[in-house]
Amino acid sequence: MTALQKTSLYIIAAMALLNMIWMGYAGFDIEGGDLFVPALFSIVLLAVSYFYIRYRPDKNLAAVTFWTALLIVFSVVAVISSYLFASLNGLILLTVPLEGNHYFADMLAGTLVAIIVWIGVLKVQQWQGVGTRKAKMPLYQPVARARS
């Protein structure tokens, strides 16, 4: 597993843990059946990814299935976070409603949280050396020309 994959898993796990704590504190509840289908698809995709890493090595298929599973899990966690932020009714940044609604404050708070998370991701990637090339390789392989 690459450093980027580990970092992504840690961030999503941290968001899920924060959501669970917040939901328990605020008295929210989720139906277990609502999470069954995304969880099932994610588990199947992770199993396929493991198969293409371990038994039939194909990095491309392994990456596609892994990142698709992660996208499904992140979508579920992000939707729950969205509802939790909306439940604050704009109390994070502004205590006075803007023309009777808190949409702007909720949007701003969510944007700031997303920016902070992505800055953290970039810092972790820089610290772990993700995205750096160790060998100088061309981005493409030259194609041999057919003789006429």
C-alpha cells in the first residue's frame, strides 16, 4: 500500500470517527440498512483490489478498484459530515443569522474544514515524499516508427 493510500485511509477513518463521536454527542442515529449497500460494494471492490495485488498482479486494476472503494466510503462519510454541519445552524462562525438563514456560515465552515484537511494531506505527502520521482524516467515511451 502506498503512502498516499495510507494517508487517504487515515483521513477518512479520522472523519468517520469524528462523525461517530459527534453523532453520539448530538443524539443522531443512522439506520444500519442505509449503510449496507455502500459497505458491501466497498468490501467487494477492496477484495478485488487485493486479488489484483496478491494473486494476479495488475497495478492498474488494483488501483482503480481500490480508489473506487475509497470514493464510495468517502462519499458516505462526507454526506454524514454535511448533515452534521448543517445541524449546527451556522453556530460555528457566526452567531447572527444572515438574512434569516445560516447557509453562508455553514458553507464557509465546511469549506474551511475541507481546506484544513487538504493542507494537512499535502503536508503529510511532502513529509513522506509522495509524488517525488526517484529515477529520471520519461513520462512516455517513444513509439518505434514503422519502416516504409
